Amino acid sequence: MAPFFKAGAWTLFAALHLFSCCSFGCCEASRTSGSDSEGSRQEPEPSPYERVKRGWVWNQFFVVEEYTGTEPLYVGKIHTDSDEGEGNIKYTITGEGAGTIFIIDELTGDIHATERLDREEKASYTLRARARDRLSNDLLESESEFVIKVQDINDSEPKFLEGPYIGSVAELSPIGTSVMKVIASDADDPTYGSSAKVVYSVMDGEKIFTVDRNEGIIMTAVADLDRETQDRYELVVKATDMAGQMGGLSGSTTVTIVITDVNDNPPRFPQKMYQFSVSEGAAVGTPVGRIIATDADMGENTDMSYLIKEEGDLFKVTTDVETQEAIVSIKKPLDFESKRTHNVVVEAVNKHVDPRFVDLGSFRDQTIVRVSVSDIDEPPIFQPADGTIMEVQEDTKVGALVGVISARDPDVKNKPVRFSIDRTTDQEMIFHIDPDSGAITLGKVLDRETAGWHNITVRAVETENHTMASHSAVSIRILDVNDNPPELATPYEASICEDAKPGQLIHTISVVDKDEPQAGHRFYFTLAPEGSSNRHFTLWDVKDNTAGIRTQRSGFNRHEQNVYFLPILVVDSGPPSLSSTGTLTIHVCGCDPEGAIQSCNATAYSMSAALSPGALIALLVCILILIVLVLLILTLKRHRKGQRMTEDEEDMRDNVIKYNDEGGGEQDTQAYDMSALRNLYDFPEAKSCDSGPDIRSLPQWIQANRVGGGAEGAAAAADFSLFKGYIRKKVEQADADLSVPPYDSFQTYAFEGNSSPALSLSSIHTMSTTSEQDFSYLSDWGPRFRQLAGYYAPANPEEEGS
């Protein structure tokens, strides 16, 4: 169809071109130009009433694109009014496509197109025309510019440059809801005809979606789009040019439309009933089971919460945020004997309800969770379960009944129960319990004043299964009886002035009673019989469990009697009434004119009168001086002690170290601890010109047989006069030396004496002496003495001869 259409289009535009040439054949367009390059002609300036002489004459130039003929396509003719048709003028053209695309007849000025043109590639060509004399080649007309336009035909189909397209629309959207817009472009000339006028249509899917014919906007055509039924659609949208007329070209694209979700589906339980089983001994919070409601929606539209509509007192439900499951768990302890089956109604509700779809129905669903409770062997149950409070009089006799504890086996078999007391709560064994009846009896005498409450723990176990045990707290209150007499609160002492007036209140007393009668305390005060003859003081019962002491006379003298003892009898209200006698000590004191007590001692009166405030201040000053003197003495002692410690630290004494050990030879470096031979201090040597040889080591007494041997050694060892003289000289030298400490010190010297028969013990000169001692045994002492043996062992005769 396309080749036929293009040929027909070309024929149509050729006819239009011929019509254009005929209609403009009698019209001439003048092109004035300046002087030519040769300056051959000058036109005189015309008058307003004189016709202007025209130069170039040609028609409008158009060429139809996509020409498919075999002959060059005639474009137009250029002509100058100076051409009289004698053939003496030569026409030439230059510019875009001159000589290649466009050719010109030099004699007639006819222009032809030799190639197939495409307006979409180039819409016009600009050329220049020249007219020359054929013989002289002189330029007859100045160069003039003209344009050849390429006439458009409908040869380009519309194209969707941004396709394929993907859009989205919410489900249940109303009809006419805009989804997206598609755009097709046409390369043809939009200003010429309808070649670039594009209209849109839906080729596939027109029942679900429509497209605006002119704008390309895709819209919904139905109102019941359901994502749960179909979540995407693929459309084919066609764009046709020529405004959709017959013969127009078209292009198409694919459009994918995704249906997005809305919350239009309620949650639904797959089952109307779920069954689970749980033991009656399961702890509170134990999960019973999991259930889940499904929702056809997606994303947050599936979020739901669960509620319990029935049996909410024993069970609770929570939501697993990851799996959206309902977890049914125990809220309170279950009891098989009370109820064996529970029907829990669970309801699922959407969290995010869209008000636009409320009329679609209820967005909730219910199901029944049937929980079966299984029986287990349970420990006994006390009645009451939260403990028991008992009361007993403190004067109750041993063996009397205090109270009865009750417990039973909650299981169906109702096994017998035995009772016992946890002795860690009753270590003194004050109470006993009957193991069968649970009766608690008294084991020891009670005393409320010692312990008003006793808290014990009673244990109940099944007779056939001792692992099934339970405990209950029993609180026993000891009721009071009047078994303690009242007593004065404290050992009261009172003071009165010597000039006290009759009837003066000098003290108020109160009493205490360890008992606690239910009606409260009521005490009565009187003077004891032994104090009834008292003529100095009277007792006044205030009636509020206190009593006041008043003076009965005046003129007390502490030098005559400075202390009075007043016996007071106190009686409680019983029953039975108990009493006790307390003594109030009353001191007679000296007072100042304002009544302030100064002294209550007869001898202190004269002393206080003699000490004036000045004397007290002087006494304090003396005490302060004594304290300062003591501190100074302590400071001086500490200072002297510090100096003595410094001198002790500077005490320099030689360390005497004695050792008897034989080393392993010159190669043995580990036999001795050399640090023990180092002195802690370096002391200056005694300097004297009369001193003998410089001795630095401690002399060691060596046995006579080691030094000289025989009688000579014994005689040398017994002659000590030489050593005594040497030591006396050293002592005198030390006493005269000012550099040594000014107190006794231990000096050490080493002196061999004069002309020792043993000569020198040094090994340095041994090799130069003619000693006859045999040192061959050194070779047998091992590798440590090998080098020493090399020095002292006799040489080999062969080696000496060599």
C-alpha cells in the first residue's frame, strides 16, 4: 500500500506544480542587484512615472520529494529580460546541490532535479544564478540568489519515541480515570496539509481502556477493575496521521497498565473452628496455638489485629507482626476440674479501613478456637488459698487447740492429704499439727510480750505421691492477758530549790505496762504505805495515766538533808489488777534569785562561791599553756630522733663475709654469688706513713698442717706476739684517724707475718719456681681444670726435646 500511496502522492503534487507554473507564468519577479564584478552596466535612476526595467525573471521553484521517475524532474526556469531568444546568453547556477542534484540548461535556463529528495532530511536548497554573454563571457546580470523548496508528501509514519509505556491505576477506579498519556511524533511538515496531524486509538483492550483521540490520554472504560482478578493489562495504542483519513500512515506501541491495590477485601479465616489442647498445669502466658486470617489485598492493606470476643477472662490473643498470625495464650490458670473445654471467639479486623469502600461490607471476620484442658496430678489446695490467721491467748495451756488447717486434693480421685509444719519456720517447736486432721496445738508456753505473732508454714502432701506438695502460711496472733504490772517509765529524779513554796509542782511521772488490754490502759497512783507518813511531799493523780509531785511545806535545807526518797504505788485496771512500787529521788539544790539551780551538793556550794569568772579564765589559760609545753617537748624529741636516725643511716661498717667453698676452676663462673662479696659502701683507707703493707682482706686462721706442716708450722702458729703488735699499731692508727666514725667500729686486717716459711701462695710465680710438687692429678679433675692442668702438669719429654 505504501508504494502505491507514494506514487499517487507524487502524481498529485506534480499536478499541483504544473498548476503553480501555469498560474504564475505571466507573473515576473524582479531581482535587483548591485553592479556586477565587471561594472559593465549602470541603470539611470527611474522617475516616479517611468516603468522600472526588470532584470531576472523566473517562476516560484518547488520540487516534490520522493520523486521516483526515471527522467530528471523539471523544477523551473530562470530567465533574464535581456534574453531575446537568440541563444547568445549562457545561464549557470552555483550553491547547494548545483551540478549534482540540480542541473541547468545553459541556453534555456531550465532547472531539473536529478536525484530523489527527502524533505525530512533537507527542506530547501539555496542557489545563485548568473547570466553571461556566450561569446565574451561577460556578466550580463549580477548574481542573484534563489531558493528551491522541497515539497512535502506524507511519507513518514507516526512514531512513539518514549515507548513502550508502563502506567498504573488503582482498582475500582471510576470510569474516565486518567491513567497516563502517550505521545507520537510525525516527521512530515506540520504546516503543509495534514501529513503530520496525528490521532490515537486503542487496537487491543478497548473494552477496558480508552484513549483520547487527539491528546493521547489513556483512561479507564470500566469501573470494576479488580486487582485480585487481574493485576495488569497490556494495550496496543495506534497513532495515525492525515487526521485518521484514508491513506494515512500509522504507528503503534505497547502500553502496560498495572492495577494497584486498595483495601477492598476483608480478612477471612480459612476455618470456622480451630481445636487445640493444653494442660491445666500450663503457666500463665503459655501459647495455646496460632491461627491466621487471610486477606486478598497486599501490602499494608493486609495488616490486621485480633480480638477475643468470648472467654477473654482466661485467654488473650496477640498478633505476630511478621507473620500476621494470631497467638492465643493463657491469661489465667486453667482448671480441668472446673471446666474442661473453652470456646474462644477470635475476631480479625483490618487496621487500615478505606472509608470509600465501607459500603462493600464488614471488614472483619470471626472464628471459634476450642481449647481442651487436659488433666494432671495437682498438689493439694489449701482453703483459704491465701493463708490463715489464728488467735490464741498467751496464757493458753500446753496441748490446747490453736486452730485447724484445711486442704484437699483438687483432682477427681481426691486422694488423702497429710499435714506437717516446716520446722525452719518453727525451730523452737512451739506448735504441733495433727498429720491427718490438720489441727494445730500448742507445744510450749506463750508470752505475748516476747513475741506477739508467730508465722509458720504448713505443708500438705498427698499420701500416695509425696512429690505433690503445697505450702500455706499460717499467722498466729497471741492475745494479751494482764500478766505484767505497771512500772515507772524511767528511774525518775527531781530537784527542788531550798526556797520552794508549799504546793509547788516539782515533777510529773508516767508509767509503762508491757500488756496491751483491748480497752486501753488506766493507771492509779498513790503513795506506798511506807511513804504515807511523809510530811514533805504529796502525790496528785492527774487522771490521764500521769501523776504530779507537789511540795507540802517550805524551807528545805540541803545541809540538813539534800536527798528525799518518795515511794509511789502504781496499779493498773486489770483484770486482775497488778501493781508495783517505784521510788522517786528528790534532790535539794541551791538556786539563784530567778530559780535556776546552781548546785545540788552541799560541799560544792562553798567551792562555787569561791570561784569567780576571772578565776575560771585563769584556770583555762594555765591548762592551755601546759598543752603547748607538752607539744613543744614532743616536737623536740621527734627532731632529735630524726637526727639520730640520720646518723645511724650514715654509719659505715665493714661487712664480714666468710665462706669456705672450692670452685670448679677458671671456667666455672656460676659457683659463687659475687654480689655477696661487694661492700655496700666504699670507705676511705686509713692513711699513715708508718702503716705496714696494704692489707684489704680479712685474715683467715688456717690449720698449722696446711700452712707449714710439722713442728715449724706449730711454732709459727703459736707465736702471736707479731700479730698482737700489728693489731696494736692498727688500733692506734684508727684512733688517730679523723675520717672514721667517732665510736667503736669493727676493723678487719690481713697479715701473714714476716718471712713466712710457706712463701707466697700466688700461682703467678709458680711456673718460674723450681717446685717439685706433682700437679699431674689436675688432669683427673675433669674439664673444668683442664686449662689449669696445662699450666702445671709436667711437659712431655718428646715435646721438650723437640
